[in-house]
Amino acid sequence: MQEKCGVVGIQLSEGDAALPTYYALYALQHRGQEGAGIVTHDGFQQHSKKGLGLVSEVFDEDDVGHLHGLASVGHLRYPTAGEINENSCHPYTVTSKRGSLALAHNGTLVNTDEVRADFEERGHTFSTDSDTEVMVHELASNLVEHGLLEAIDKTMRRIRGAYSLTLMHDDRVVGVRDPLGIRPLCIGKIEDGYIIASESVAVDVLGGELVRDVRPGEVVMLDDDGEGFESYQLFDERPAHCFFEYVYFARPDSTIDERLVYDARREMGRLLYENHGVDTDIVSPVPDSGRAFASGYAEAGGLEYSEALMKNRYVGRTFIMPTQEARETAVRLKLNTMDSNIEGKSVTLVDDSIVRGTTSSQLVKLLRDSGASEVHFRVGSPPIVAPCYLGIDMASRDELMASDKSVEEIRDEIGADSLEYLTPDDIADSLDMPRSEMCTGCVTGSYPVEIEGESCERAETERGEKAGAD
Amino acid sequence: MQEKCGVVGIQLSEGDAALPTYYALYALQHRGQEGAGIVTHDGFQQHSKKGLGLVSEVFDEDDVGHLHGLASVGHLRYPTAGEINENSCHPYTVTSKRGSLALAHNGTLVNTDEVRADFEERGHTFSTDSDTEVMVHELASNLVEHGLLEAIDKTMRRIRGAYSLTLMHDDRVVGVRDPLGIRPLCIGKIEDGYIIASESVAVDVLGGELVRDVRPGEVVMLDDDGEGFESYQLFDERPAHCFFEYVYFARPDSTIDERLVYDARREMGRLLYENHGVDTDIVSPVPDSGRAFASGYAEAGGLEYSEALMKNRYVGRTFIMPTQEARETAVRLKLNTMDSNIEGKSVTLVDDSIVRGTTSSQLVKLLRDSGASEVHFRVGSPPIVAPCYLGIDMASRDELMASDKSVEEIRDEIGADSLEYLTPDDIADSLDMPRSEMCTGCVTGSYPVEIEGESCERAETERGEKAGAD
Amino acid sequence: MQEKCGVVGIQLSEGDAALPTYYALYALQHRGQEGAGIVTHDGFQQHSKKGLGLVSEVFDEDDVGHLHGLASVGHLRYPTAGEINENSCHPYTVTSKRGSLALAHNGTLVNTDEVRADFEERGHTFSTDSDTEVMVHELASNLVEHGLLEAIDKTMRRIRGAYSLTLMHDDRVVGVRDPLGIRPLCIGKIEDGYIIASESVAVDVLGGELVRDVRPGEVVMLDDDGEGFESYQLFDERPAHCFFEYVYFARPDSTIDERLVYDARREMGRLLYENHGVDTDIVSPVPDSGRAFASGYAEAGGLEYSEALMKNRYVGRTFIMPTQEARETAVRLKLNTMDSNIEGKSVTLVDDSIVRGTTSSQLVKLLRDSGASEVHFRVGSPPIVAPCYLGIDMASRDELMASDKSVEEIRDEIGADSLEYLTPDDIADSLDMPRSEMCTGCVTGSYPVEIEGESCERAETERGEKAGAD
Amino acid sequence: MQEKCGVVGIQLSEGDAALPTYYALYALQHRGQEGAGIVTHDGFQQHSKKGLGLVSEVFDEDDVGHLHGLASVGHLRYPTAGEINENSCHPYTVTSKRGSLALAHNGTLVNTDEVRADFEERGHTFSTDSDTEVMVHELASNLVEHGLLEAIDKTMRRIRGAYSLTLMHDDRVVGVRDPLGIRPLCIGKIEDGYIIASESVAVDVLGGELVRDVRPGEVVMLDDDGEGFESYQLFDERPAHCFFEYVYFARPDSTIDERLVYDARREMGRLLYENHGVDTDIVSPVPDSGRAFASGYAEAGGLEYSEALMKNRYVGRTFIMPTQEARETAVRLKLNTMDSNIEGKSVTLVDDSIVRGTTSSQLVKLLRDSGASEVHFRVGSPPIVAPCYLGIDMASRDELMASDKSVEEIRDEIGADSLEYLTPDDIADSLDMPRSEMCTGCVTGSYPVEIEGESCERAETERGEKAGAD
């Protein structure tokens, strides 16, 4: 099971789609840094380039120059544990009776083991353990008997989980968002064509206009003249948007389901002060993730905003760390304290979330070592008590600090004078989104889809659907 | 359609099979320099490492150390035109209902387009345009209903062409040679186990003993205790061994189908003198391919053997060559003349074969420029008049010099004073092999298997078979 | 003439100095990203590793493990135009009659052409056009006749310009700061030894204590038992500290000459509001450089601080940019606007400085395109009117926007509704530093050292000195 | 002390000298595979590119395209032990009072320690421990007071050892061969100019004409119009040519001091048979070094020439070899036996030389294991009893098998039935060169130049000289 986290699809009326796809992936780089790929179609055949690393490392000018065609899909891959090689990079491409397919997938599927077993029973083989490969087999099988839209519809009924897809059937570019709309996906109008992408920043980088989000359960087919798109609303279920996209994952300058992420975070910070404000000398973010939250918090409280911790901009993914006791050095390589702003002062530290809790403990200790008189910790999301099975690689349950500890126990363990979180309802309020339309699996342990061994918040019967295109 | 040219399979009773596989591939490097791969199985799962480049470039000690297991297959890939990436490297691996498969293939299949279409009809997709992938689909499909041996048998009846295979089903290592025995494959006894490999040099490098060649139409299953093997003679047809393996492709120190290649080449050289000897001051090989031929020729004629051309050992695959007129420089970068041995002398140049003829022309010119009074050219094989569809990447028909020219026309074009070839019968004599048991497609245009658009030398009815194991 | 921008010197009583040097360079990475080097001395010989790229790219664990010795110097190199190779990486090392030397240099020298000519007259040759090489020749020449301290003293009297040095004579580590104290240099106590480094963050990362700044004109020799250091105050001139270190170059969490850089920037922001405040809907920094300034500005004015521009964290040094008109894309790849926070609003943008002005123009345009009703621009430093010859690679005079334009002309060109700068006196106030002790060459055109073709603010007679150690 | 082994200098009347220099280095690659460099001069400045690896790895088309200028020197570096980096690559370049210098050096100097100490006494520093750097200091010092020719003359009188140089003073290209002519150096006429190079194959690759060898003690200055050269015979001593160039080091197709190396080797083989012939079933070379010797030997004796050992063409410099006992595998990776040609037969193995003897022992064992009834060993040079201090990296004295063993003892140790060498007089005969004009240091222990701790075959008084130009 592999995390696949940023997708793009572009259809132009003239020129080559590869370069704008490259820029769009560049803008979405935060969604996946492990690998990247672009597949184009020039009307006759596919061209592809995939590789491990950042977008700027995978593609050079030559590569992009060779990716001909008006149609394109692109993909970014999130770093995960396990053996990774160029084979693991997407978009996933195959040829079938009905032509070529290229699929870029953001999300995680939950019932591919059973689907895969069915295929193996019929003599199919699999090259990887990727859930996306199973989806491709399903789609290609459906295509033997059905047209593209119907084949997608059948696939969506067979496959369960979180998926925002951009797919290319020969040179036809299609966007698909799962019936619950778990992961984001949006449509933009760009010069000479249209784009479908995980976040609106991909539209912005091309100087385009955000048209709207792809709706949960909707299939969007870009016209092959680059002049528009057709929409097919195949499902009409109650959505289950991932709130963690707003809290952490998405870029602050993205607008997702009509909410600017940066504003959502500032609003969460404000609510955090309203519900759990404490008087303090300075309010400091945990850089960089807590910045918008801390700024909202300080503003709501009329408190002094001042950075107590400074991040080393150049800390990369790895550095030499030979000895055991070097762990403190590791923290200091990443973050330094502004001693003269901390000494003898009461500091409120604001972050977006606490997952494993290790960093939080270290930060509190850093501040105390620098002479802070009090350290309060405020968190812009609820305690994370359960894993995400739907596309975000958080941690396993026993790694999650809040899975078996009360807030008071956590406060004690990280060594803060006080610790407060937002509630799921606070999050819903901040987003102005009905709580029932949010996926809150990771903070409640109850998921919007059936997952083996986990409880499901939705009755089977709820799953409704709506046929045909609109 | 991709050229795949060297295969290895090893089963040990103890230790890891990866390192001997690595050495065996090293010994077979001449069969493919574009890519290499090793897949092992440790009883629970496969481990694999594949990559582009030479064996020494693809694997480091760490890689080999991580490839655990008593069972292993390895593969070498020949340079070919077209887009190549790590995906193209073999062994080809998949998982299926019946467990994991890894397949290393030397040869080329000729009817995979129709087989592939059948699979696509049933909803199968293909990731590459490799004929091997089609064979894997066939094998895995057969495995759903049948045991391994029967599945292989069915696959061999469905797939047509040249194939020497080493395959691994879970941790079972199997060698398969096509019914005509077109490409070589042999069995060796090594320390703690058995090896199946393209050439006997792979056995030699491990200090092992060559047991025998795998017979045409035979399936050899290595015992999983490394103590022996079982043989299943599934077909009993008249063989069609590729003579070009002896002339050019195989290593001179390999023994193929009981003939030492070096001796075969010296014998061809001797026959060349006997049938077409000419008095001359010196006999010189075209380095390095003509060396054994020239030595046999000189010895048969009691003539002076002296190298008139010297090869630059360091000429790699590429060098900078910016201008048009630099073509002569390109030749001089590769080969230099020994002027004082050439000036005023009659030289007989001996080579193994003439394919495109470009190099031959340049060599004759080089010798004339160095003052040779006469240049005779002798070739240790018949004129190549047609392409090879069965595993050797020679050239397309219109690139083959002899496809539309008489020997006299070729002599004129390369500028030699005389030019003589061996006949197919001479080759058969040199090898002490019935001409009817040789594949002579490239020198006659008539092939031992049906190939669309080409003539077939065999009646359909000739294909016999023999069931069961011996 | 090459920019050389971060230096480290470490002496330990036990263990190897290489790893702490590596961490110190990591913390100073912002001072130079083009190359890095570490040279150690184990009592018998030097060990060195230098290379192009970031610290994390240049050194691996093996490298650091091979750099033995209690004594070490390290260097970071700033990206500059011109041919760069591994030879250009420092520390610069030589052997001489008096043993080995390794020199790491931050700053730029202004009279090396004449010194170099003198050496050439005596038959010396130079391998590079680096001013540091000239300084090494001078130092090594002086060492033939004199002890180390006297040789350094003579060198400081011969060489003119900005230099903070860490040097290693055999295994003796020495820190030197030029008589005017132009570039920063500080001393720290770390576990088992002492460190001399460009900024205090290098001390912090090692969990050490900042002892104090090296004083202008001071030579600090670390004791070879790692237990302390000796100070020799060789000059006693009026200092000329570079204020641009505070405005832009240094890390915000560094303390330089007893001032925390982050606080200095916030103070500059406050002063900017006090002197040039304007009512506005939101105050936004230019990310990331303007953040501390904007936060001070907003706070002083009780205005809403909100980020109007968002930076793409993953924009590296290069990306594909094939066409001319792609310049707008380049800006959008780096920065995106938060449209819903800008539309119809009056925005005050705060940055640290304007050098060429190109970016400023683009940012104002971006905001206007996003619907800002007004755009005010505030700059936390005076207009840059002249080049820096003393260690910061700003631009040549004709590239500097303010070199030939009034503030009103600049405002007009960048398209802002209003534009205000700080004055040099404001800077002096913010830093609580006498203006006469600041180098203001880049904002006044008058420099504290004689530079050919530029005016010097100091009379020759002012140069005083004080002999001996204190 | 570093081995520096192939040099080129080119002066053209038009075009750029870099590309022909690149080809010339390509042709000389056998003289050094560790690093390569080219420095050109365009009349205004030098351009250079140096790096580690083969010529084909160091330079790409871009590099060569940027190396402008009619004048050029190039260098190849031989693999040696010790720390190597790009700094170690030559040509060595400096700037001096009299302009720029670039020096490419083949050979080793023997008195640089004392010369270096003198320079250090005068305050000079050294960046490397290279003897070439000392020579450059000497040359640049002499240039302060003298013209180029006189400066070279003074340098040749001060520096002792083996040196064939190509040097470039600004854009003037000069060739220099030491007074004893130890290493080869020749002059060629090429299209639009002249070349000076270590061996004639560098002239051949450019389609040029060998003009003649540079004479011992001669300085050759290429005219800057590419139309000719001036010769200055500065010394007139009895030469001491290195015979090992003929035996092993030079390319067989090179003509050195008017002898074709291939013919010299064949002649040595013939003499070996005449003096030490033994009846045998087959004569086999040790591939590839013994091939010409074996062919001469077999011919002289009318014996059958047949390769008993086959080399793996693809064995690179490294392969994975984890275990101790793998040493036999290492031999088998490199060489394989032709069993059917060996079994029951008497084999005479012919090689060029025995240095450490390890390989020879392994080869004899390989043949015996393959069933050879007798193994005779013949060596085309005398026993190597002492190290080379003059430019060939053989081994230290205690690694040399013959330094403390008689021929009979060596025969016994390598396990041959008989073993015979040539004598120094045989070598002189083969080369038709007076023995007194050969350097035989490595086979007699007496050297033509004074080397500390070794005996010198020449009286001081013998050193004569001849002033002025001819």
C-alpha cells in the first residue's frame, strides 16, 4: 500500500501539455517529495518520464521537451517506508484492448486485497503491491465491455476508499473524485486549455482561474479541444472531507472546497484563544507549521507575537548523526531558540497538531533550557487517536501519542504548564462545514468507509447514488 | 520487441544464491551490456535488484548482500534502440494466484502479438511492449488451473520463437529451452548446488563442472535441496541451433552443445584457407573478433600471422564527435595501423562476418593508406542476407550489405583485391553438425519457425512431440 | 575575487573536531551554499574534504570519519558568478617552511592586486585569482622569519579589507577579525573545547555557550589542550561593523556584537512604522526576509498582520524555464497570492531591503492583480546606492536601483502607492550602535577603507594601533 | 610523488586545439586512466577542464566546446595509491609575473625535496606534494629574470629525473625531453598545425605524420602560426631510454625512437625461442600483454600458437569480492581456460614480464588444474629486481618477486616446469639499441641518475652539455 499524494491532468488546444504539468507539479511539491512523473499523449502514443526525487531533480529541459502532446497527467509521490524504485513512480501506465491508460492517484483504497484476489483467480498477475495497480486492472477490465464513463462508474462501485484521480485514456483526460470527496480535486481554466489538480495553487502557478472543485462522486471529462469539460455526477452521498488537509497537508495559499487554507488556520488559532486563551508574554509558533495558527491566536488575544524558535532553512532530509546521544544535536540542527526573547518570560507555543509527540517534548525542553518561566502549548486540531487509512501517512496506532493517553497525561509527558486542543466541533466551526461532512477518522476512530477492524460511522444503507450524467 | 540475451538460474542447498549469480552474470557480460538484474527468493518472498549498465555498475556489495535466498535467477540485457529505463530490465517479476514468478529470457518470440490480443480481449493490461511479459501472462494463466510443469508445457505449445529461460516459481528454479534449441542453455554442478546458464563460462567462473546442455524442448527443474535436478523432455523436434553463436556471439571459451567455440572458430579459419587460400605476406585478424579465425587460417596456410591493426582498449561506447567529417577520426580512435608491417606488403584480413559492411570498407582503406600492396578479405561465415528474428539484433534487411549485393559487388564496394566467405555447408562441417539441425535464417532467408512475411523451411507436420518426464 | 562567507575553527581536548565543525557549518549554511570544506589536523598531518554544494551534499559519514584530529577549520562558500570548481573551495591549504597552514576567510580584501604583484616580482606563482591565496602567501612569507603572532600582525598591517579568519597553523587554531570588525566573528565554549565561528548559531547548535565576540583587531589563539584561549589585541581602531549583517545576511537567531538579530529587525520594523506608518487593512511581509520587520511594524501600529504572499518551500535554485515570456511563471513558481485576503484591501508590504528592485515590482503587480486597493511598500534599510567591496555580493553600481533614482522615482517604477525607507541614523538607533562605528558604504558610497575609485570616510591618520597581548 | 604518464601539446594556425587534444589523449589513454585534463589558451586567457576518470568520462562535448584557443596542453594521470582528488589532476596551471603557465609532465623527478626546501626558505608555499609543482616554482622563478628558453634551460639544470613535458607559456606551446631521454616524446605534423605527444599513436589518431622524436635534452618550441617549430638542443648526454616502454607500457602500434613497439615485442619473443626454446604442444600468450611475444616465439619455433587462456573483456577495475577464499574466483572472473586445448598437453606460456609474481602462479595453477601435462613459462624481459624511480609505478623492492629470489626459486614458486627470461643484452639486441643507452635500473639496480640510497651507473663527469640553439 503506497501513499500517492498529488495529481494533475491537463488538456490543451495547442502546444504541449508537459511544461504546464511540470509547473503544476512544482506548485504541488509539498504533497509528495519522493518521486514524480508525467505521462503525455500526442494522439498516437504515450510519452513518459518518471523518477525518484523532487520535481526539479526528476525532470530536465530535455525530458520535458520530449514529452509531446496536448494531453497530460502528472503525479507526485509521498515518502513512505519500504523499498522504493523507479517502478513505484506514477502515473501508472498500461496498454489494453481499448488503448493506453495512464492513472495518477491521490488517496488510499481499502478493499483492493479482495479485488486483487478475484483478478488473480482469473489468471491476472501483478507487478507491484500498489492499490493503484488493482484499480487499473478493474478499469481496464470494465473497458473491454463498456465505454469509458460506464467503465469508470463500474470501477467506482467496485473500489472503496479515498481517491482523487487524473486519468488519461489514450489522449482523453479525466478527473475523478471519490463519492465522499475525501481528498481535494479542483478544475481550473488556463491558457489554451483546462487543468484538473489536487489543489488550486496548481492553477495559480499557471496564471489560470480556479473554476470550481470537482464534486464528490463527480467525473469530469476534459474536452479534447481544450475548450471546456463535461461533468457526470455519478454519486450523491454525504461527503466526508479530510479536515487534516486544512490543518496540515495543503498549502496555505490553496482554496479547497471554497475555503482558503491560510484563513482556516488563522480562524482555528482564533478559536483556540477564545476557548483556551492564557495570558502570556509572547505567543510563538512552532515553525513553520504553527505560524498561521499562532498569528490568529495572538491577534485574538491581543498578545505579542514573537518567534521564540528559529528554523534552519537548510536542514535537508538527512544529515550525519553517528552517535546515540546526538539526538539533542538533531533538534538543535533544525531549531534554535531566541534566548533573549525567552529568558524569564511566559511563552505560549502554538502548533497545528501533535502526532507522535516527540518533537513537542523537545521544543518545550528547549524553551525551558533557554529560561522560559512558563510554557503553554496550544494545538490547532483535536488529539490524533487513530491512524488514517485514507491517504495520509500519519503513524500506526501505537505510535500516536494520544491513542492511549489523556490530555493531562500528554501535558505531563511533554512537560508543558498547560496544553489545550481544539475539538472536532471547533474544527467544523472554523471551516464552516457541517461536522457530519468531515472525515474525522483520525480523531474519533470512526471512519466514513468500512475498514476491516475499524468502526464505520455510516450505515450501509446511507450509500445512495444517482445515475447518469448531469 | 526487446533483445534479451543472457540468463542464469541457481539453486543452492545452503548460503545465498545471489553472489554466484552475480559472478555468473559477470562471466556472461558479453551477451548483454545494457542492463542486468537478479531476483532471489528466500522461501518467503522475492528480493530483486535491476538496473541499467554493466553488472559491475548495477550491483554493489550492499545490493548483493540484501538479495537473500537459496534460489535465484539473473538476466543480462543487450543494447537495443528505443526508449530504455529500469522498467525494461529483467528478470520480469509478478505475483499471481499461485505465488510469485520471476522470468529471465534469452531469445525472441514471434507470435506474441496474437497471444497478447487474446489476453487484452479478456481485460488484461500490459505495462511494456516486451514479448516476455506476454509469456508471463500465458504462464500465470495456465498456473491457475495447472501445476507448474503442465503450465510450462501449455505455454511452450502456445508461444512460438526462440527462448532459453530460467524461471523461478516461488523458490523453485527451472530451466527451459525451446523445442528447436535455438539459443544455448546448459546445466552445471557448482559448490552446494546447481546452475542453469546461457553458456558454460558461467559454470567455469564458479569453479563448477559442466553437466551437459539443456536439450531442445527440455524442462529442467532444480531440486530445492540443491542436490540435483529433474528433466522433462516435452518436445522431440529436429533442432535448429543458431550457428551465429559460434561465429560471433558466444565467448570463445564456452562449450556449446559440446563444441568449444574457440576451436570451432579456428576450424572455420582453417576451412577458409583450404577453400579460399591466397598467398600473402601477412595474415591479420580484424581485432578482436577475427583473431581465432585468422590464427586458424595462417596456420593452415603456413603463413605469417601478424597484427596489422591495433585496437584502442579504452574506446568506450561514446566519445565526442562534433563534425561530419570526423568519421575518419572515429575509425582511427578505435583502430590504428602498424605501418611498418603493412607498407609494400600483401595483407589478408580475416574477420568473423560482414553485417553492414561499413567497418570492412574503412579497414581496407586504412590498410591501403598505410601502403599495403594487396588487401584480401576472408570471412568466417556466409553472407548475411536476412534479419534474425530469433534473438540476435543484427540489422534490418536493407541495412544488410549482402541482402541485395553479390559477393563480387561487395568486394568492389569494400575495395578488397579478393573476398571470400564460407558456405553454410562449410559452417556445418566446421561444427560437425548436420546442416539440417542449424538455424540458417540469416544466411538463407528461410527460418525454422513461421514468421509473418518470411519463408519457413519446415513443414507444419514436422512438429512432433513427446509427453511426460524421462 | 571570490565571496567567502562562513568560517569555523574548533580545538578540542579529546575526540575529533570534524563532526562539531560539520554541525557548525550546517548551522551557518545561510552564509554560503556553493561549497564547503573542512580541514583537520591530527598532530601529524592535515586531513581535508572540500566540495561544491550544500554541507549535506559535500560530506558523508565516511568523510567526516576520516577527518581525524583535535583541531579543525571549516568554510562555506557563497554562490558567485564565474567558473567554480573544487579548487575554489576552501579552507585554503598549503605547506610551508614552518609547517602546514589552513585558512578559512569571510570577507573581501581590497589591496591584494598590489601585494600579489610584489610576490610575482619575487617569482611566486598563483593558482587562483582568490584574494585569500595572496593573504596565505603573505602569512607564509612572514612565518619564515617570525613567530605565528608576529607573522599574523605583519599580515594584518599589509593586507587591507574585510576579513574574519579562522586559521590553523599545524594543529594550532586561531581566530582573526580585521581592525574594523567589518564581518562578525565570535568565540564559544563547547563540550571539551572552544569554537570560533562567524555567528553564534554555530555555538548554539553544539549546545555551547557564547563567550563573546572576537573584537575588531583581535587575534584569538585557542589553547591546544582545548581549555581556553589567549587574546592579542593588535589594533585599536574605530570599528566599522557591517549593518547589512543585521538587516539581511545573518540568521535571525544569531547574536552579533551583543545584539539579537531578530530583535534588531523587529525594532527596525517598529521604527519604520513610527517614522512612516500608514493606515492599512493588512500588513504583510515579503516572505521570508521581511517577516520580522513586518511583525514589528504591525505591532507598533496595532495593525492586522496577515501574509498576503506565500512562498513555495520547494523552489530550488533552478527550474526549467524555456521561453522568454515565462518570467511571470518564474515569479508564480516562487510566490503565490492569498487572493481572498487581498481583494479590495489596502496592503502594506514590508521587506528588509531593495537591491535591484525587480522582485519588488513583481510583488506589487501580483498584489494589484489580486485586487489590492492600495499597495504601500516599507523597507527596513536605507536605499542601496553603492556596491559592497567588503564581503557581500550585492550587485554592481548600475544594477542597484537606488544608485541613480530618487525614492519617488523608485516608488513610481515599482508601482507602489507609497514607499518609505529607514535612514542610516534609524539603523544606528535600532542597533543602539554609534553611526560612526557602522560601515555604511553601500548606502552612502563612502567606505571605511580606501578603495580605488571610491571615497573613503576616514582620514589616514585615524588608523591607530595598540601593540601586544592583553 | 605522483605518477604522471601521458602528455600532449598542440598549436594550430586556425580552429580550436581542444578537440584534437581530446582525441590525442584518447589515443594515449593506456598511459593513465585515473584522471585527465586539458588547458587551452585563446591569446587572452587560459581555459581548463580537469577531472578524475577516463578521457571519455572527464570531458563532454560542452567542456571541449568551451576550451577555446589555438594552443593547448593535455595530460593523463596514472592510477596510484593515496588520496586523489580533482586538485591532483594536471596540467598544472599558475599565473606569474610573466603570464600564465600550464605544465603537463610525464616522468618522476628525484631531487625535488631539496629544491622545494630552498623555495620554502624563501617563503614559498606548496599546495600539493607533487614534484611537478616544484618544477613550476623553479620555472616561474627563472622567468622573472630570464626569457622562456633560458628559464627552461636553468630549470633543466636544477631539476633531476625523468621528464617529458608539454608546457604552455601564455599561448606558446613547448615540448621538453630530459637530457637522458628516459620517457618518450615525439613531434607530429597535423592538419593546420603541430603536435607534441608522448607516443606516435597520438599523431596517428589525428591523421597526422610523425615528424621525429624529440631528442634527449632538446626543447621544441612550436611556432605560434602553427607552421613549424624551433629546436634547441640544450644538452648532449648519453641517453638512457626506458626499455620497459617497449616491453609493456607503450601501445604496440606506437613508434618510439624509431622502433615499432609491436615489432620489438615480436623480436623479443623470437629471441626468447632462440635462446630458451622448448618443444611444446601449444604456445599460448598471457592475454593480452604476452600476445606479440608469444606470436614471435611460436613463429620462431614453428610451434602451434593457440590461446589457452581467455580474458573476460568486461572485467573492470572493481567487482564485489566479499570473502577471503574468493581469490580464486577473482582469477576466474578475469581469465578462463580453454580446457579441451590444454588437457594432456604441454603448454608454453609467454608473458612480457613478471613483477610481483602472484598472477603467474595463479595462471600456472589454472593450466595444471585444466590438465596440462607440462607448463613452461617464458618471459620477454629480464627479472625485475629493483624499483623504478623514473616514472613507472612498478612496486616497492620487497614486493618484487625477483628482488631476493633466483630464477630457479621463482620457477619453483610459480610451479612451472621451466622458466626463462631475456637478459638486458637480449633486450638491447631486440631493440638494436646500445645497452649503454638504455636505462636498466629496474633490472640491474643501477640507475642513470643519482638517487638517494641507490647506486648510479654514471660518473658525475660524464654529464656534458651543449649550449645554445641549433
